[in-house]
Amino acid sequence: MKDTPIKKIIEREKKRQDKVINLIASENYVSDDVLDALGSEMVNKYSEGYPGRRYYGGNEMMDELEKLTQKRALETFKLSDKKWHVNVQPLSGTPANLAVYMALIPPGGKIMGMSLEQGGHLSHGFSASATGKFWKQVPFGVDTKTERIDHDRVGEIALKEKPDMIVAGFTAYPRKVNWKRFREIADSCGAYLHVDMSHIAGLVAAGEHPSPFRYADTVMTTVHKTLRGPRAAIIWSVKDDRKIGQAVDRAVFPGLQGGPHMNQIASVAVALKEADGADFKKYAKKVVSNAKALAGALKNKKWRVISGGTDTHLILIDTWLKGSGISGKDASERLEKKGIIVNKNTIPGETRTATDPSGIRLGTAAETTRGKNEKDFVAIADMIDEILKK
Ligand code: DSN
């Protein structure tokens, strides 16, 4: 690279990534092939439209690429093209969720999603997000004692509020999700069921988390978390008389986006193929057993693990402990000084603020990619305990 200032920043970032212990639950390290595709000549092409229906000439290879990526998005999740329509153009998770809402919910309609503070996402109808400005959020949370989803309570709220859509999706919920119950709740109030499986998509692909496809009307995932691909998103829509897939396609383009990023789509295709093999299955299994080892070791050190543990790649720790510990912000800053990267996070029943909350969120996907095992994560728990002890 001839641009020295940029080259230096990239080199410094590479060094940072090499030397830290990365416990950010939404990050991962992609393969050289995923990077090659992202940095390829595909970046040069405008491809507004969909395969066979483009607004620019010269799209022969782009059509082939997009169709192959769609095929892989079905194969990796064991889906039939008779049952599922797929769109691989969304730039990332928030625009993808926005596209689903635009396709299916009338302006001013209701989105029922987990509140941000309890483990939902901005794009599940939070007031500061466009999704909370154009639609009204009906929030749900977790049970205060078990810190797990209380489906009976979710069902009561749904019956009372009659949302247009239920969003089952989470950014800080460590437990397996019962998709069937969400389907029953959606049916009880005539709502669409949209699943945002961004965090757990790699686990779903590998069979380490139940698949939502049997129950959802639409499923969205980002590609860059446990799925270990580039920053991008995919939307699947069930094929039936409601023609959801066509509405989603129109919402993505021309509704919300112009030309798709074809280099990003090439890179998604590579990641999907990588996630469809025996090695990835082993990887995903290890991600979960490493998370269990980390959660168990932190519990042994008397840290309060939200919901008592994890079934996934993700762990939430209450560092504040009603004032007897330290805030999530202090905890993440102390850890970063010692080379352990986490994010501060609200916890269920949060009493502090989003910018200085009561906990931290940890994840094992990135360090498992770098070959760490359960013993390493027990050692990481020891380090965390040592650094955070008052
Ligand atoms: N910000 C992402 C996360 O860290 O979970 C979700 O978009």
C-alpha cells in the first residue's frame, strides 16, 4: 500500500488485534479467503437490482455471484428454496431489520421486541433508533428472578398490545431461545414472527443452537459474529401466499439501499461455505464449551453470572453487585489496560446508565477462532478476577 498514514493505522490495528485477548461477543477473526474476497475487484461494480434484473450492464459475474451466495445461504442453514426466499444484499443488521419492518409493518404499527436494557437491540424498536420513530416498540424483558425469558409474560403482553410483529432476537441474552413458544405467541395475536439470530447464527449453522427456521416468518442475521464472515446481513423470508420475500426485496432495494456491495457479498459467500463443514461444527461446539468454562470459572471466583450461566457464546457479568463491586465502565477500562477487551453492558433490572452500567458482556467466538480451549478460558477467568478485584 502506498498510502503510508493509512497503512500505518492498519498495521497498528493488526498488532493490537494480535496482542489482546478479545472477548467482545459480537466480534470474530475472519479467514484470509474472506478477506481476499472483500478486498477484490468486485468492489468496482455497480449492480443495482437483483440477478437478471439489473440497471447497469456488465453484471454477468455479479448475477452468478449473488445467485451462488443465495444458494449457500440456504445450504448452510439446511433450507429448501421451495420454502425460503433469501436476500443477501443488506449492508448490515440494522438496515436489514429496517427492511423487514418496512416490508411488513404499516407506519405507526407496533414492534414487540426485547428492551435494549434487558438484552435486545437498538433496531428492535428502541426510541432513539429509526425503528422506534417510525413504529412503536412494545418492550418485553426477562423474569427478574431467573433472568430468563418468561414466555407466559411475553404472551400476556402480546395479547394485550396486539403487535404487528414480534422480534425474537437478542444481543445480550446468554440462553437458548424457545422459538416454538414465540411462534405460538405470535399466532395468538396475529403477529409476524421475525427472528434476529445475529449473535447465534454460527451456532445455528453448526447445530449448537436450535434453528428458528421451522417457526419464523422472517429470519435475519449479520454475518460477522459467530458466523465469522464480513460485516453484512442476510434476510430469509418464508415462501407462501403472503409473498413476504418480494416485499422484503423491494424494501431492501429500492426502498433502503442503492447498489449492493458486491465485494461484501463475495465475502459472505466464502464465509457461508466455510460455516458449512465439519471444521466449523467443531469450532462452534468449542465456542460453547469455552463459554461454559469461562462462566463456571468466574462463578467459582464468586462473580455473579446473569441467569447463572450460558448456553451460547455469550456471558453477562454483574460487576456492580449492588455497589459492592465496580461499574461496567470501570471494569471494561481496567481490563483493557491489561489487554483484555470486553464491552460494558446493562444487565436485567439495570439501576445505572447505559454509558456506565452495572455489567460487562463477554464472548468466546473470537478467541476460540485463535485456538483457545477450556483451560485457556479458566486462566482468562483468573486474570479477570485478579484485575477486577477491589
Ligand atoms: N452492536 C452489536 C453487538 O455488539 O451485539 C449488535 O449490533
